[in-house]
Amino acid sequence: MRVARGPHPGANGWLGSWSPRSSDGFHGKGVEVSVGYEDVDRLIRAYADVIADQKDYLTQLDSAIGDADHGINMNRGMQAALAKLDGQAPGDVGALFKAVGMTLVSTVGGAGGPLYGTLFLQLGTATAGKGVIEAADWAAALSAAVAGVQSRGKAEPQDKTMVDALIPARDAYEAALGDGATFADALRRSATAAEEGMKATIPLVARKGRASYLGERSAGHQDPGATSSWLLVKTVADTWAGD
């Protein structure tokens, strides 16, 4: 799959309408659909591409309330993860997620390494031994990933962290499935909720991480970790759900 590269943020600070697409990521009909190992491989490659494309924007966000290295660090980690993909024995989705997680822990600096590493490791644990992921499997994996990030970072909603995008993504996905939505529609709703959560970090005063040192001055800035988390959830929807 060719991943489309879109514009960087313009004067209003928001991303353009770039959108990696997959035309054949789903198998089956209705809610009984699944994504296979190759689809997960495509997801990792697509996310690495998105991070490379948006690394300057992420670093710009981080320069306002952090160490001005989030985009640089995430790009280094995802590029290292790409180098691991071809060496993986195909078939086990969980092993693929775990390989990415271990790579991020060892290559991403700052808080991002342990947090994103934990996220992918938990995705891997929840899908261990699986050749395909169905809608319910992704619900369990996403829930485990969010719980792992919260446990690692001790963050709660409205602390102005990546959790502010991930929790809405998880909750919207589960609610969508509960309403009888298809896997694809649930993924899209998850991405929309993550975006809303990301934007909602702008007025918040940070209570965790480097940004918390700024106190009230952290308000008015979008959290970079919430932004990279939204990018991940959006890439999942764009890669697996398509149009």
C-alpha cells in the first residue's frame, strides 16, 4: 500500500486531510470482520510514515511545553521499528506488536519510549498467538494498551497527556460495537473521539510530565503526546477501515 503524504499544519495549526488508505484490509461482512498479519504490518509501516511526515509538527508542539524532541524521538523509534519488521516470522500479530514495543522502549528518548513501548507491548500481549484480529480482539487490545499506559505514566483524564486521546478512543470504540456498528465504523468513531480528546488538551493545565513544570503557562497549548496518539488511532482507522 502506498501511504499518501499530506500537508503539514498551516497557519491555523491543524493537520491537513492526509489519509493513508487500504482498499483490502477487511475480510468478511458486518461486524464479523478481521485484519490479518499483513494488515498489522501495513499499519506499522503507515504509522511510521505518518510520524516521519509530522515529526516537525510534533516537535513544534513539544517546544511550547516540553523538551522540543517528541517528533524527533518518535520518528527515530518508528524508523527503528521498521527495520525489525522484515525479520519477524509472519503469522503472529502479537509478536509483531511486541517487537515494535521493545524497539520503542530501547530507541525513543524521554517519556515517550516507556509509554509508547508499553502501549505496543500491551497490544502484543492481548493479541499473542493470533493470526487475525477481530472486532472484539481489538477492543481487548486497545483496553489493555490504555491501561498499560495509565499504569506506567500514572496519568488520569485531563492531566494533559496522551491518555486524553486514548481513553476517548477506547470508550468510543467499545460504545460503537455495543451499538452494533461494524468494525470499520467503530474504528472511525474511535479516531474521531481521539481527535476531540486531543483538541480538548489545549485549555488544560498540565498535571503530569515536563509540561507540568510550567503550571498555568501550559494552558493554551495542544499536548504533543495526545497528538501522536491521535495520529496512531487515526492511522488504524485509515489503514484498516479505509473510506
